[in-house]
Amino acid sequence: MIGIIAQLPIKEGKQADFEAMAKDLMEKVRANEPGCLMYTLYKQQGSETEYYFMEQYTDADALAAHGKTDYFRAAQPVFGECLAGRPTITRMDEVS
């Protein structure tokens, strides 16, 4: 299993646009990617602009397939407009 935590700093005033895009993306990922076991957006408590995607994939192929989907690629311009800085992506391997 591969885990991903993506920390996303969002511009003030862009939260609603970001959340709408993220909710649509979560719905599409859950409906179309059996190799993605978790794809959930969280907002940091006490912050209006710090968001985190928590993701879990069965393997590297499932993660690679996620990044190649049309809907993920289509979401990138909205991500870019909403980001206040570079995202921090942490990739982890499950300990079993």
C-alpha cells in the first residue's frame, strides 16, 4: 500500500472554488479508481486556508493511473488558481 498526504495552502477567498473542485474530484476518483482506497480532503482545524488530501493506493500502478486520468488533469488549472504556494506531497509505504 502507498499512502499520500498532500498539504495544500489555498489563497484567501479561493476556498469555495477549491472545495467545489475537490468534491467533484473526490466523487470521480471514488467512482472510477478501484486501486484508490482512500481519497479524502480535510481542512486543518483552526485554519481557513490549509487543506490536506489523504490518499491510499493499492500499489504504484494505481497511483500512476490516478495522475493520468482526464478528470485529474482537468482539475490542475483550478488547483493552480487556488494555491497560495507550493503543495507539500509526502509519499509513504505501509508498514505491515
